[in-house]
Amino acid sequence: MAHKELLARHRAVMPKWLALYYDEPIEIASASGRRVTDREGTTYLDFFAGILTNAIGYDVAEISDAIRSQLDTGVLHSSTLYLIQSQVELAEKIAELSGIPDAKVFFTNSGTEANETALMLATQARRSEQVLALRNSYHGRAFATIAITGNRGWSASALSPIKVSWVHGGYRYRSPFKSFNDADYIKACVDDLREIIETTTSGDVACMIAEPIQGVGGFTSPPDGLFRAFKDVLDEYGILFVSDEVQTGWGRTGEHFWGIQAHDVVPDAMTFAKGLGNGLAIGGVVARGDLMDTINANSISTFGGNPISTAGALATVNYLLDHDLQANAAKLGSRLLSGLREIAEKHPVIGDVRGKGLMVGVEFVGPEGEPNGAAAATVLNESRARGLLVGKGGLYGNVIRLAPPMTLTEDELEEALGILAQAVEKA
């Protein structure tokens, strides 16, 4: 009854376009480890982590203690008009981890704001409003980031402050180049990129922005090496490259700390958010110093990098490094993929199992291989009914997204696989 009443109040005062999961949405009232409990007392194993944001899990003492310690000072906020020690320490750590030469960091409140900032830096540096983006991408919900989102379901307006050209590459499963081997796929996408630059732009493009693994797009990714090949072309034209690491950063892919490292690329800038704060609102950009300093007007950030969020984020980064959660993501991610592929062998409704580390997508299809959003919705609901929370996405809403906290245990992984096998039986 608590959820039904809250839903009625939500619908009365919140916008109708604000998406909710399930026909009967739930409120998360408490949590610990990788488990959450809703307002009516039902407990679930969480395999979506607040859209990859609760990267370490819930009620982590080291992170909570860091936040409480800052709260005890009485200073929740000061703005960037004043020095903030935890902000500087976090920036130093991210700059070092980025691998970007002479890196500087600017903090924001979200991934959307981070990507908006990256676009501002690139367009200012290149004196161009032209941007290259990938089809099936998602970069945020603000004016410019909607413009570079190549997914109709999340692109609310055709109005834009920038001019965008779209390239192939991110969504291999439904690409016209799907049947190609890795080398030929990369070559076809590179040829497409070059043709797009030559036919749809004036050549002086500001940047390309890309997710190493497309998040909202259904955890899709190209063969390793595609962005290296793209970067070689971009360098010919002086075009900057921005890697959107909002979902792929912080070791979640297992094999690398940043998703773009799978392609042997050091980008000009990277954006980040979500898992950095383990639930706190924080995002940002790390970029070459000369690019970051290209802004020639005064600027501040009222809330970005505030004392609370940076204290918590610094504790989060230290925790994931101290406990080598990247290695845990690699180990358990391998088992997650193999377990899901075993399920897929028995159920033709699954067309594709893909991903890296603890960032895995399961695409559902119909008899002719067409997108099957109904099957994905069934698995979403059947998983919840059995005590497992998962995500859903993809261009056609037919992909189940799995991204549990990186502290996941082997027993919890096997529990989730058992539930998913039962849920797929119902699809």
C-alpha cells in the first residue's frame, strides 16, 4: 500500500516523462552490501546499482565515515570561490589515473553536465560547432547532450546549439557491417567516418565524443581497436577526441580502469560521473591542461566538487583501488558472461550476450531476429518477482542490462544467474 500511495503522489507532482521501472514501482528504503529493501519490506539483490552509480555497494563504512567526518565540520558547501582540500586531492588522483598528459580536472554534478562542459571546451578550442557522435549513443538530457544522443527514445528535441554528424560503429549487433570480421568491421567504420567528415562537415570539426561501451544503448561495443583507428583519422584533421566514461570508468569493465584503454587510445578529454561518488552527485571532466584552460572568461561551479561529494568520492576511489575491485569485476564478469551464454544456448529468445567485466547486456529477439521488447520487459518483471533488480535499455528497449556493485561475491553472482534463468523461461 505504501508504494501505491506514493506512486499516486508522484504522478500528481512529477513530470509524466520521468521514467519509472515496473507497473508497480518501488521505493528503495534501506540497503547494505549488494542488497536493497523496499518500503514494503521486500529485499532484493541489486544488479543495476542505481544505474551503475552505487559502484561499491551500500552502507560501506569507509565511505560513510568520510562523509560523516565532513558533515561534522559543519561545512556542507562553500563553492569553488574557496579552496577545498578534498576537491584538490581528488583532482590530483583522477589526473594521475587518467593517463592524460598535464591533465587538469573540472568537477560537475552529473554526467550530463560533464559532457556539456566537454563540448564547451572542444568547440571553444576549435572555434567550431561541428561534432561527430555515434549512432545509438546517449550522453545526457541537457540541450547539447540531447543533440549528440543518437537514440530517438532519449532525444526529445531536434533543436541544437551544435551541428552533429553521425558515424557507425557502436552497435555491432544490428550494424549493416554485422557479418564482417573484426578487421573488416573496423575498416568499414573508418571508411564511413572519413566519408562523413568529407561530405557532411566543413572539415574543421570540434570533436568526436563516444562511449567505449554504449550504456543506455544496451551495453553495446565495437571490436577493440576501433577508436584507435578513429583517432588516427581524427588526428589528420586536428579533431579532438572525448571519451564518455560516465558508465565505463573506475574499473567496471574489468580489463581496464577506463573503457577507452581497450582501444589503446589516450583521449584529449574524458568525462566521468556515476560510480565515482557511489551515490553522491558528482561528475567531471579530465582533459589536457591546454584544452581545459581554453575558456577565456570567468567561471565557477556553485555545487560541483563540493566538500561532501568530493570527500565521499575520494573515499570511493581509495576503496576500489585498495580492494582491487577492477580485478573482481574481471573475474566475476567472465563468469557472468559464460553463465548467461549457457542460458542463451537453451533459449533462442536471446539473440546476443555481450559486455565486459560487470557491464553486461542481454539482447532479446523475436523469431526473425527482430527486437523483442516484450521479452525484455518480462525478464525485468520476473527477475524482480524473484528478488533480483536488473536494468533495461537498448535502442528498441529489448536489452536487459546487468551492472551490479563491483564488490559482488561469487555466491551472489550464482544466485543472480539462477534467477535470470528462471526469468528467461517466462519470456
